[in-house]
Amino acid sequence: MQLRQHLALMAMFDDDWGSTEAVRSLVAPFRRAVGNTLRVKTAWTLRPARPADAGRLADLKARAMRPDLERLGLWDEEWARRRFLDTYVPANTDVIEVAGEPVGVIAVRPEMDALWIEHFYLEPAVQGRGLGGQVLRQVMDAHRDERPFRLAIDRGSAARRLYERVGFVHLWDDDNGVDQIFGTP
């Protein structure tokens, strides 16, 4: 049976018989197996960010970064929002949309010696399904020149695996004790 048929059956069980524990217990192992390995080729688009997007994107950053910032003992929603708003440059930024709805943001800040990937956040509900890798590869291909790419991530962030899959390597730890700088060769 093809994956689409399995997913359709799962949806049918959830919609029609989802309240019965017997059906849930039959579907649960498959759902766990698929959920842990499924990478979806999601239809998404990028659109240029606008100044009016700032508040919504700052809220997105706060939702996306909260687990890492809490883990590091640094969670402060207003600080997270302000840090985004203070460095938001619409001309460098694209909004990631799925079915016309914003689900993420990514920016590329050009510097003399590198292209910095910044403000790359996805709604928690769409993380872990391959969307981040698709977006990152396309954005890097669109901006690629002789300069390497650089980015900063929080120490211990799960996002490190995504960046390493795309070719980033650890370069140095920032003096602030939290950020790690990664780059492409």
C-alpha cells in the first residue's frame, strides 16, 4: 500500500472512529513510525517581506525560539521580539508561505566577507518535515556568489542538524557564550 493510502486510512480512522481506543491503539504505532521519518515535499513559496510584516514575524520568532531560549535560561518574550524588530530589514527578508499562509521567515544579510543567514524561523507545527532544508537550499542557491554563508545558532539547538545536512560546519563559539557560528567552505 502506498504512503498516501496509509495516510488516507489514518485520516479516516481519526475522523470517523478516532474516539475509540481500540482503533487508536492500532493506528498509533504506524503514526509514530511515519511521524518520525516522514519528510514532506511541501508546496511553499517565498514572498518579499514588507514593513507591515514586522510584528507578525517578531511573534513567529518568539514562538520558534522559545524552547531553545528556555533551555538556555534566557526566555524573555519581549526581549526576543525586540531583538528581531531591531534587526529586521524587509529588503533582506522573505516570508515563507504554505497555502498562502505565512509559516516562516528567512533573511540574507550581505556583508563584505560573507552572506549571513538570519531570522530563519519556522512555525513549530511545520518544523521537522523537511521544509527548512528545502527553503534554505533554494535561498542559498539564489544568493550564492564567491562569499561563504555564515549563521549563528544557539548552543545545543536542534537546528544544527539541518545546517550540517546543508553543508555548514562549526567555525567558532561567540564570546557571548550562547551563539555558535557556522559557515560554508
